Amino acid sequence: MTGSRTDRRAALAARVEVLATRWEQSLPGHAWQRGQRLDVATHTLALAAQQVLCTAPLLVAMSALLRRFHLGSVVVLLANLLDLDAPSTAALTSLFRTTFRPSLGVLVLGLALSLAFAVSAATTTQRMLETVWGVPRAPWTSVWRQVVWVLALTPAMALAMYAARLSRSPTTSGGMAIALVAVTEGLCAVSFAWWTQRLLLGGRIAWRRLLPGSGLIGVGLGIASVVSALVVPDQIIDEVADYGPVGAAFVLSVWVVALTAIMVVGSLAGAVIDERRRGVRLRAPR
């Protein structure tokens, strides 16, 4: 009887060991191990924190700019980006409601601070990509790449929103409309993520090697677009009702963190796919 139990335990242990080995050799298992080895979770949190700190002053500066020159409202831009309905857009308005008309000096100072925060976020993004791809850190003279990325960010988002607006057909509604917008925004995200990796990595990784990870980022952001359209409007309304404008800021912060995680995970997955395909092991940069 004792021998039978011992045999069963040994067989179970052997089975568990086989499953563990298969997991380690699989693509998801390899990506998980590499992520732990490179401490990608810490990089994700650091980048997400900087993205939140960058987004807040940028939205405030854009709101001041649009208000001073009577060009519209930043709330409309956020509503188009998040595909918000009328009630959630009205709730979000409380976050940017003000009668203050900023002076030119205050406006320039706000834009300068926004640029500084954005360049800092671009620097952290570049460090993350260098870690994931195992390339040495670029010298400080590469800061121009980060500035170019920041300057291209707003036009790229505007282009994505414009393309998403064009994809909304009067004959489609509901789930079909959300799917079309998700596909459009996903394709735009693939292009921007592909270019971002190539630019911030200084051209040290070939375009074709960067494509799988960029494709995964686009898929992830497309799914996030669908989730945003279904979840975010109600969340904004509920949080504003419970906590006021702070609730809307919390929802936007969570959304930024989620998008950052998608970018990091997609980049890591792309590097692991390339690593498996080439049969080499990438090392963390020193």
C-alpha cells in the first residue's frame, strides 16, 4: 500500500516536471522567464508613472491653448479618443471646467513643462526598449530622437482619431461601429509602434525584426479600444458621481497605465519571438 502511494507520488512529480519543462520551452513561458530576468514589471511601473505625469500637464496645457485661441475643448479630443458618449463627456467636462483665460507667459510655461515631461517619458521608453532588446544604452546625444518622438506624438494621435472618425459609417452602429474603430486605431498603432521602436532604438534593430512586436501592440491597443468604448464611459460617470473630478482623473490614469502595459508586453513579446526565431539569447544591456 505504501509502495503504491509512493509510486503515484513519483508519477505525479514526474508529470509536473514534464509540464514545467514544456512551459519553460514554450513561447509564453520563455517570455515570462525573460520578463522576470529583466525585471520588466519595474520598467512597466516606472514608464506608466511617467506617462501619467506626462499626460496630466499635457492635457492642462492643451486645454489652456485651445481655450485661449478659441479652438475648441480638450474634452472633445478625449471624447473622440476614448469613444465616449454624451453623458460621460459631460461628466469629464468637470475636470477641465474653468473660467480662467491664461496669459501668453503662463501658456508658454505650461507647454515647456509639458515638453520636458514628455521628453522624460520618451527617455524611459527608450531605456525600456533597449533593455527588452538587449542593446547598449544610447549616448546622451540621442536626445534628439526623443524630441522627434514627442513632436510626432500629437500629430499621430490626431491622425488616428481622424481615421477612426472616417471609419464611422452612418450605416453602421453598435458593435460593428466599435469593431471598425478598433481595427482602424489598431492599424494606426502598429505603424506608430513600429516607427517608435525603430527611432528610439537608433536603427540598431532591423524593421522586419520589429514588426511582430509592433503587430502585437496594435492588436492589444485595438482590443483596448473596444474595452474602452464599452467600459470607460460608465466608469467615468460613476467615479465622477462618487468622487467628483478626481474620479475622472483616476479613470484616465488607469487607462494610461493599461496602454503602457500593452506597449511593454508587446515589445517584450516581439523581442522573444525574434530571439526564438534567430536561435540566440538576448542579454540585458549594461
